[in-house]
Amino acid sequence: MEAETPQEKRAWPRKPMHGQGEVSATFSGGKSPVDMLDISAGGISFLSLSPCAKDSMWLVRFELGERTVRGVVCIAYCAKHSLTDAYRIGAAFRNLEKQYEDAINRYLKET
């Protein structure tokens, strides 16, 4: 996997977020914990102990305030983190339900 500079590819401003979430391959169903890093209207980034292939589709679940967000993401990049054994992964939301879009937009507007 090639290391990419995620900042150059971002279409939406991101806001830091903290907490754990989980991802699972769309067909296998095996869940893996991830550490959430940031979010935008278009996607998320997180740290994972396992790499994800670019353009692969994953199910994601994470807490945003008092709301649980669930959806499908497409992996945009995966790069080995320079300070840990984890991978920094960026993913774009795909067909996110309106209720989750609204929750994300509310979170992004908070100071």
C-alpha cells in the first residue's frame, strides 16, 4: 500500500473526534475496534490495527455525542502510522441515511 497525503485529497473540512468505533467487512461480518480521529460531512478517519484495502467497502459504527452512527464507507487511503503499530485510514461515506447526515452536520456546527 502506498502512503498518501490525506490532507491534499480532502473535499470537506474535518473536525477532530475521540472515542472508539468499529468496522466490519461488508461480507465477513467480523468486527474490529478502531480509534476515531476526525469526521467531515463526507467521511471519517480512524486508526486500526489492521490495514484496509483502498476502494474496499466497510460497515462502520461509532458514537457521535449521544447518537450512534452506522453506515457504509469506501476506503480512500490507508497508511502506516509513523508513531504506532496502527494504520491511519480515511474513508468516504456512501449512501448515508439522512438521520446520520443530520447528526454529523449538527456535530460539525458545534464549537
